[in-house]
Amino acid sequence: MEIVLVAVGTDFRPPACRLKLPAVIGRDDDVATLVIRHPLVSREHCHLEASNGSVVVHDPKSTNGTFVGSRRIRMAMCPFGEFLVVGPIVFRVESADSSLPGVRWCSPEEMGRLVAKKQPLGDAGSAGSARDTQPGPIR
């Protein structure tokens, strides 16, 4: 299964990348599929897997937590359209079949570089709901 991660709060045209599941988001080049070199992102921050057409997110005890919507999780379903928060980075998880006008497509490598540079993107505890166009207030 393939999904799209759209970085929220980065640019007028947010970057988006396709990610084939299973995938890992983290700082470690040897482990992560999407490498984000940011001090608040753990080496192996979270795992994304496909299960019956949905995305399951698993946090293997990252230091700063993984959030689905506004909930800190260890393991949870992440519906399409919902926010996934990795350290200070906010992504909206979309189906690979979604029509996403106004996004800037990039590779996972470029996405990792882009989101690591943009600070602050939002507060992990206030990511808002899937229907918001922006995450909650930046503190």
C-alpha cells in the first residue's frame, strides 16, 4: 500500500511525498524510510504499516512521542485526512489515490530535508482535528 504525507504549516504550497508501507520515520539513515534530521525526532521515531486498507502507526518509545490527531499514541489507526505528528513536524496522511491540488510533490529524501528546516511547525499536543486546514496554535 502507498500513502501520501503532506507537511502542514511549511509553505503556501505544502510539500507532499509518496511513501510505500511499511515505512519508518526517524533520524537514522540505516533504519528510516523518511529521514528527518531534527533533534526532536528519534532515530526510529515511528513505524507506519498497512492493515485492511488503513494506516497503523506504532511508536517504539520515541523520546518526544508520536501523535495521531491530538492523542499521544503507542499504536493507533490513522485515518486518511488525519494529522500525524512526529516531534515538531505535522503531516496530514492521505490515500495515494487522493486528488491533492496545490501540493508540491517531492521525494521522501527532499521531504525530510524540507521539514527539518522549517521551525516551528506546530506543537505536538495541539495538532487539531483532521478537518482543520492548519494545526492548532503554535506555542
